[in-house]
Amino acid sequence: MTRSMLHIRSLSKSFDDAAVISGLDLDVADGSTTAVVGPSGCGKTTLLRIIAGFERPDHGTVAIAGTTVAGPECEVAPHRRGVGYVTQDGALFPHLTVGGNIAYGLGSLRNAAVRERVDRLLRTVSLDTALAERRPDELSGGQQQRVALARALACKPTLMLLDEPFSSLDARLRVATRNSVAEVLVEAAVSTLLVTHDQQEALSIADRVAVMLGGRFTQVGTPQEVYRLPADRPTAEFLGDCVFIPCTVTGGTAQCALGRIPVHSTGDGPGTLMLRPEQLRASAVRDRDQTSATGIVTAMEFLGGEVVLTVDVGAGENPLAARQSSFDSPTVHAKVRIDVIGHGVVFRSDRG
């Protein structure tokens, strides 16, 4: 059985009588990465600050490596929790060199063992050891974040906390830096909790994803589970674009404007079918096959390798969005047939 490195139960916190997080339960397995994803202001950073020891919870407990560090009768000091913390801006000390930042808390760089460890950590995060003599303002944003990670790794943390660590970087550098950081953490076998508002970031580098909306976890699971089988409509919409179609479910099949679609459903009756745009494939139909047409393309958004087609399916239904390859894509005004890939998810009207 996999050991839980971080164990959170019934965690709650309020400020000025306003609940920020409510009744959170979460486990981070030893050596794994869990991402908490949610919009700004949903309570993600408050959760990290409680785990790190910078805030005290009103209710609930936090245990790290089997030891309770926060609870009704327990409050372990932050520096005794074995936690590394990397913030959005890295929070490097501007008056220290890169080497001095990484060695902070280890001892003097004049000590050969300390200097050797600093050099090793720089290589671990794919930085040249010559950068040890530079100041933080002489580095790029991506380099600064990797120095911040090296500093956090220097004290051999039991648990790594990453608070929106890549959001200040431009899009291309953000992807490269997060992939590099993810590789370092996997190689170091450090259990990691990442908080982010970037859905793609969470889905791409985490073993498990916890979706936080309004201070609560609406769903916790693998990236594939939370994206393909969202627990409710708000979770589905936060994680990505959705297509919603009224339907009636019978025997695991939804009857809707697109025909009969296999679904993940717990029962029969009316509901709302949810599909991702990439599950829809629009194909132009020839004149003699007009009776097989599902709808008409009314708009096209070109995204390079992909296009998003807006398709009017008539019958009073809202237009549908289909995301597919831009090569041989139907054109605007084309009559198309829409095929659905995989299963849909049905949300009952009484559950929103």
C-alpha cells in the first residue's frame, strides 16, 4: 500500500467570518505530484500556507510523513515541518548571489562541502555552475524559478509546495520551465503539492488533480478522470470547453440532436449531455448524401494545427463547437455530419 506523505482531514479556515476553505480532505502519495487547480480566490494559497505552517487552521488536521503538524492540540513550527516552498516570483534574496541563495541555511560557501552541494543542485536543475556568482536580477525568469527550486531542495524537504510557480513567465518559457521542474522533482522522488489556476498545467504534470471551487474540492482524481468524467457541471466547465446538449438517457445511451450517444450514466431519464469539443468530428457531406447531414458550419476559428468549427444543428438547439485538425477541415457554410468519439457524461437536471 502506498504511503501518504501528506494527509489532510476536515481542514477549514475563515478570515473575518468569511469561510475561505471548508472541510478539505486530501492525500498526497509518497513520491507523487498532486495539483490543486481552481480560479483565483478559491482558497488554494491559504491551503498551502496552512500546510507550511504560516497560517493556523480553524478546524481539521494536517499530517506530514505520518506526523501531525497542525490540529486542535498541535502546531509544529514551519521550519520543523520538512517542507520546501516555492512561490510565484521565487522570492530570491536580491542581496545574495545565486550560490548564496541556494546555500542559505546550509552554511558558508567557503565550506567546500557546501559549495559542492550548491554546484550539484545547480546541475540538478539544469543550470551552469558558473551562475552561482551572479545576482538574481542577472537571470531570466525561468532561471530564477529553477534557482528557487534548488534552494528549496537544498534542505532535503519531505514535501515540496509550489504556489503558482510558473504564472509570471511567458507562455513558451512557462511550458519549458514546468517540464524541467517536474523532471527534477520526479528524479528527486520528492512528494509535491502544486497549486495553480492553469488547467493545462495541472493536467499535464500531476499524478492526481484536486479541483477547488469556492473553498471546497469538487473532485479529486487522476487527470484523465477529472477531465473525462467530471463530477458536476461547474467542474466540467472549469477544466475546459464543453458542449452541452439536452438528452434523454435509456440503457446507457443518450438520445439527443446528434443521435444516440453512449454515455457514462447511473440511470435513465432526462438530463444534459456533456461532450468535449475534441470529441466531435465534423465531415463535409456530398450533395447526394445531404440526408446524412447533421448541421451547417456557421463559423470557423483557425488555431494553426486545429480549428474550432461552430455548427448549427437546427431544431432549436444551441450551436455546437467541434475542435479538430485544420487539415481537410470543412469550410464555412458546408453541410456536415458530426460523429462523436468515445462516451459522453450526463448531468441530471436536479443536480445542475
